[in-house]
Amino acid sequence: MRTRQRSRRWNIGILALLLAGLVCFGAVEGVALPLQDQREDRYNSAQNSPLTHDIARTSHYATRYMGNASKVTGLFRSLPLGPIRSFALDPDVFTVQVNLDASAPMAEIDRDRAYLYSATAAFAYIDNLEAVIFNEGSVAYRVTREGLLTWYGMDGFAALTADSAVWKKAVQDKLADQDYARRAFQELFRESKTLSV
């Protein structure tokens, strides 16, 4: 009799543990993981806009030399530029050309913001880069390190990327003003020939 009661208690204990495990599994699979997936989706979609992009996630692409093709291409692919077809690097003149997918054109204000944001990030993370050309296919725009330094009133870009809060205040928050982005594009970006490398 005692073994039967003991066996019954043992079975009830196992059943209770099994039910608790199923409840926990259901909570994790049905609630926690979907919430985590939603947060990740929101974060990833925020990376497509210069207004919400997290500059800290690009810091591991920092390089002293623009000749480091894997870091340069990784940097530009991590920035909110839209679809990129290919790249051209000319180390003789320290210039990177980003060939954008012309089949997915951006609205003018989005283009202004994306180019200013991405060029600033490129100059901040690639120490010897002197110019960036954004090639849209039918037209290409060139911006220089010197022009952007003058625009921001700085001697160098290192201070911008030292802290995400500084970047947000000095670069990102200002892009919310459409007139600021448009004026920057008009003053800094010049139509250019594409690289012949």
C-alpha cells in the first residue's frame, strides 16, 4: 500500500513538473520570443533611416586606411543608403565611389539626409578618406572631407564618433530639419564624374 501511495505521489509530482515545463515553454515561445522578434524588427527597420540609425553599430568598421576594402564596403553597407550595387576605390586620390541601385530611387529629402549622414560617418571612420562619390547611375555627387569639416566647424571627425550622444546631437538631430539637409546637400555635394578604376 505504501509503495502504491508513494508511486502515486511520484507520478503526480512528475505530472506537475511536466505541466510546469509546458507552461514555461508556452510562455517563452508564445510571448517572450515574439516580443523579442518584434523589438529586433523595429530596431533593424530603424537602421534604414539617418534619423534613427544607430551609429555605434558601425564602429567596428573603423579603419585608418581606405584601402581596407572589406571594412570600407562593410561600413557603407551598414549605413542608411538603400540598395548598393557596387563600389569603386581609388587609393591614388583617396576616394570611394558608392554605386547605388538606380532601380530604387530615394525621395530628394531622403537622399540629402542619407548622403550627408553616410559621408560624415565615412570620414569619421576612415581616417585617410578624402572624398566620397555617390553614383546614382544617371548622375553622381561628390563630397570632400574638407567641405564637411568646414560645414561642421571642426578640425577632425574623431570627436563625433567618440560618443553616440555627441553624434546624435551634432549630426543626426540636425537632419530632422529638412532645410538643414537640403542646404547641406546644395552647398557640399557637387555633380561629379565617376571614377574610372
